[in-house]
Amino acid sequence: MMDIGLSKTWFKWSQVVLAMLLVQVFSTGMQVLSRVALVKGTFVFALMTYRNVVAAICVAPLAYYFERGHEMKFGWLVWFWLFVNALTGVGTMGLFYYGLRDTTATYATNFLNLIPIVTFVFSIITRMEQLRLGTRAGKVKTIGAILCVTGALTTSLYKGKEFYIGHHNIESHTSTPIPHAHWARGTIMLVGSSLSYSSWFIAQVKLQKLFPYIYCATMLTCIISSLQSVVIGLCFDTHSAAWSLGWNVQLVTIIYSGTLATAVNFCLLSWAISIQGPTYPPMFNPLALIFVALLEALILGEAITVGTLLGIVLIITGLYSYLWGKRKEMKSLSQQRVESEERGNLNSEVNERPQTSVV
């Protein structure tokens, strides 16, 4: 019986690991495809609009199947947080796409690994989480945040020697050059994307308290995001050519991003969180940076610099330190909660004894 229980536990664990690996593989494909589409001149807000429409269509059957029959109350506060949730998402993807266009997929993915740390800082500011520097877990968590910031600065301020993996065609590499003057602009866009994404997590917590229907909220958020992208995009470009679709890499990127990178990834992440908790999926995020760096070097002929390698090491070390400290902190808090409940039960039993005794 014990062997059967261990086998079931190991099988479920392996399923979760495989699911998280698929999430990173899908995210890697989105980064590289988006990079190619943007370099070829795809309008950012058109890409965001169509991606959100595809995602809403994919999530709609899940919302109908799992959440039909529930009495959903749509007050003005719910619509407000749906709007804020969608707007922060539009800001996140818009700034990320512009930063990705001006840099590389590897460089942009570095900043995605900072999102858990920035969210942690925002949670402290909004008093959703405490720093707890007096504990070992709190110190490790803070050191991890510092290492992540140091890694991001290293990748942006230091390039160093360039390395090429496999075949490197100079003509194909220079056919889509990245002007060096755009690296600073791209870095600012990526930092803004990280800040916006962290704000999205805060808005998500507020929304789930008022409207705990995940699939329906995601579908409505995608619909509102597509409308916001249209309004903002028309302020930048009203030409029909910028919004037109063709049978090219743009259409492939839209379908891939909407289905696999948004709808499927969301389902896999939600399932993993329900089994392992919220700190488990982010532990696999650094793998996307390694996947993107290798794939971009092999397919697109991009160079891997010494600064990128150092940034990868620092960010991965810092992120794992933060997640380790967070997990230890959660275990400590749960143990304290159990001990306090046991003491409360013991005190209640002691208080009840004089009442049942015979004089």
C-alpha cells in the first residue's frame, strides 16, 4: 500500500513538472515568434488586439463548462477592477513588445524574471506581505531580490565578448539589425513592463476577492483588453495596412500567442497552483531565459554576450533564493497557525473543566 501511495505521489509530481516545462516551452515560442513578427514591422497594438480576441475565444468554453450555473454579481466595483486588470495587462504587453522590438528575446526575457521580485516589493508597499528581516527566510528573500536587480543591471549595462552557437550567417544576421541607440529605449520599456505586470498581480488579487470566477474573469479581461488595445492603437496608427492580417508570421504569432501562450498556459498554471501552491510555478521561469537564449542563438543567429551569461546566473540565483525563503516563510507561518490553534483548544478545555466537575 505504501508503494502504491508513493507511486501515485510521484506520478502527480511528474505531471506537474511536465506541465510547468510545457509552460516555459510555450512562452519561449511566443518570445521568439513575437520578436520575428515585430522586426518584420507588425503593429504592436494590432498584435495585442488579435491575441486577446483569440484568447477570449479559447477561454470562453472553459468558462461555460466550469462556471455555468453560478450566480455572478456584476457590480460597478467588479467592472472597475476588470477594467484596471485589463489596462495593466495592455500596458504590460505593449511595453514588453516595444522593448522586445528594440532589443532581443533573450534580453527581454531577463526582465520577466524580475516580475516576482517587483511584485514582492509592491506587496510590501501595499502591506499584503511583510519583510521579516529578523528571520532567516526573510534575509534570504531580501538577498534574492537584490541579486535579481543586480542581474538585470548587469545585462543592461555590460555586454562583453560575444559568442555564437552553431551556424552564423553574417548576411542574415545583419539583415534585421538592432540599432544600438534603441537599447536604452528598450530597457526603459521592459522596466515599465515589469512594473505594469506587478501592478496587474495586485489588481488580480483585488478582482478575485470580488469576483472569484477565474475563467469568466479571464475571458472578460481579454475582451476589455482587446477593446482598449483598439482605442489606444488607433491613436497611434489609423492606416488599414497596420491592422490587416495576412498568411504570414504575424498570423502564426497571433494564433500561437492566443491559444498556447495565453489560454493553455493559464490553465496549466492554475492547475499547478491548486496542487503545489502559488510559489511553485515561478520557480520554472528562469528556464524560459535559457530556452530563449539558446533558441535565438540557434535559429536567429543572435549573439550570447558575457553580460547576458552573468545576468542569467545572478537572476536565477536570486530568484531561487527568493522562492526558497518565501516557501520556508509560508511553512513557518502555517506551523505557527497550527500551534496557536492547538493552544486555543487546550485553553478552552481547561476553562470547561470547572464547569463539569462535581462539588
